[in-house]
Amino acid sequence: MQIISDDSIVDVVLLGANLAGNQLSIWGRTDAGVVFYSRCALGSQSDPTAWSAPIPLVTGVDQLATMLDLSTGASVLYSHTSGQQVVKLQ
């Protein structure tokens, strides 16, 4: 099932999710190295119109890693770019 249809978000090779309160957030990385983010209200995730427009966060990403912030319960994203830099996405 496809929930988000956007020309800039194609060939997704990594997808993750986080639940905080009543919001479900997803993030991913495309084969072209674009990291994106979208969210919707919990319970409406099967409705494509409920999702926010995907937001590109950073480009040129080779790898994406997540860690759980135990104090907030939120996922923290780290991206490794082609310039050999690690960037914390907040």
C-alpha cells in the first residue's frame, strides 16, 4: 500500500517510524540520498490524505542511522553525507 505519493520521494531504500503521543512520524532515505520526513495522526495512517507533505531534510546522504533518546522517547536521526560528515538532524 502506498501512503505518500510525491515525485521527490521515489526509490525509498530505508524507512523508519516513531510514535509520540497521537502523532506517527516516518522518515526515510531515497536511493538518490534524500532524507525526508512526514507525519499524521495516529489511527489515520492508512488514509493517504492524512499525511503531511513529505519534507526533504537533507540531500547527499550515504547512510542514515537512528538512536532512541530515552529522556524524550523520540528517535534522533544521524546522516552520513558524501563529504564524510555526520550530521545530527533535529
